[in-house]
Amino acid sequence: MNKNDNILFSIIIPTFNRAGIIGRAIESVLAQTYPYWELIVIDDGSTDNTREIVQKYKDKRIKYFYQENKELNGARNKGVELSLGEYIGFLDDDDEYMENHLENFKNAIINSGNKIGIYKSGLLLKIRDKLIKTENYNNKKHKNPVNYILFGETNLLPLIFHKKIFLNLKFNTDCILFDDHNFLIKAVLEYPFIETNTYTCIYIKHPEARTIMYFKEKNKLDNLLNCVEELFNTKGEEIELSTHKHIKSELNSTFYLNFAHKSINYKNYFQSLKYIAKALKTYRNPKIIKRSIIVIIRLVYRIIIKIK
């Protein structure tokens, strides 16, 4: 390997009271075929034995940092601040990398001529021990990265960022849901989005996942809509040029339907109906109408089953 090819990756794991599962994420980094990395674990105020679990790994490339609780995006920003690598990746404490993850990105970066940009690999969903391939970005189908990020299955896990992106762009610490998308849209409006076709990471869906837990809490929809509002207040014209002028309304309707779907899961049927009504009032196109009908059918079915 050429000396100039020894790219240093900084991998950031924010964590809070996940001592029982964080080991899997750490071990997936230790298993990387590419050796030039540092792993920064930001313990965001854990009260369990997270420190003990992390510090049992004696690899000098693993760095543990404790801070008072600042929520996920405060932890991410701190990790970036502490990082030494030229490229930065984010790994949640309940997900994992495949062993070729960093090797894949090293090759992609070199092949691109070391472009300052956002690099993406394929993402696998793990649901009940079954791995499902998510859809990669396709320029013809998705038109542009903005449209793909707004409506596709993506998050920070399959991405690597050049560190210079963070000079003027930070994670919004007021955002709880839609936080990944808020950051990513701003980033891809300014920097190249470079897709690789190799699937290199696993997003594990489970009952204690952060987004699932947030759906159970009150007022999280308001936070999500506020996060959308902040994004469009700062980048609305650029987003509309990339998509269409009613994109914010379509996005908000989509989120109302997502919450309607989740409300059915938690047997809050009246609340689900209210969200469906809000979705149709906010924006109607064939896609929104079709999704609304599907949610209504599911709602009626669950109510009938309950009555029986």
C-alpha cells in the first residue's frame, strides 16, 4: 500500500446506558480488514457500567470520553471535535459494520481522487435475524441525493464524511427525530454524494431502538415537524429546486402517516385517525392518498379484530 493511501478514519459511537449491547458495535470495528482507524466512544452520561465495558478492550485505537448528558447530537458533535481522522463515520451502539466497511471506503476515496464529499455504501436491515438489502441511490430513479434522503431508507450508518464538511456544519442539538436527515440534506446540497454498491453495514431493528422508543413518547411529532421547519427555513429554496415546490408539505404529510401507522401498533386508534386526517389536509397527491388508504384499511382491520 502506498503511504498516501493510509487514510485515517475516525469512527464515533455515541452511547447512553447500552452497556449490554455496545460490545457488538465495538467488536465490529475491531474486526475491520483496514487497520487505520480510531474509535471514539462518547458516553453521554450513562449510569450503568458502560465505561467498564468499553475499557476492557485494550486496543489503543479505542478512546473513551464521558460527558454529562447532551443527547445524541451533542455527543456526535463532541466526537467530531475530538477526532483526528481525515474521514469520519458514525456507528450507533446497537448497529455494526461488516469487516470490509472501511476497506470499501478507502478504495472509494482513492478512486474518487480524495474528493471532499459524502461517501455511501449499501445498508442491510436486520429484522429477526433476517438481513434485507435496502435500496441504493439511483440517479435515474431518485433524481438527486436530496430526494433520495428525504424519502429513502437511509441514515448515518452507511456514510463516511470528509472532516472538512464539519467546519461549518454541525448536528442540530434541538432535533430528536429527523436529525440525521436535517444534517444530511444540508451536507449533500454543498458536497458530492458518492455511492458505492457494496453492502458493508447492518442496521438492527429491535424494540429498544432509539426511533422506536421516541415514537412512544409524547410531543416527539412536534419536535420532528420543528426540525423539518428549521431545515426549510435555512435551505428551503435549494431543496425545492432539487425536488418540487410543495416538498415540505408532502414530507409533513408523510410523517403524519408514519405516526398514524405507529399509533395503530400501540392501539391508539383514535390518534391514528387524527394523524391520517392531518396528512390529507396538509398535502394530497396520488402517493399520499394511496398510503392513507393503506393505513385506513389497516386501522379498520385492527379495530374489527379488537371488537371480535
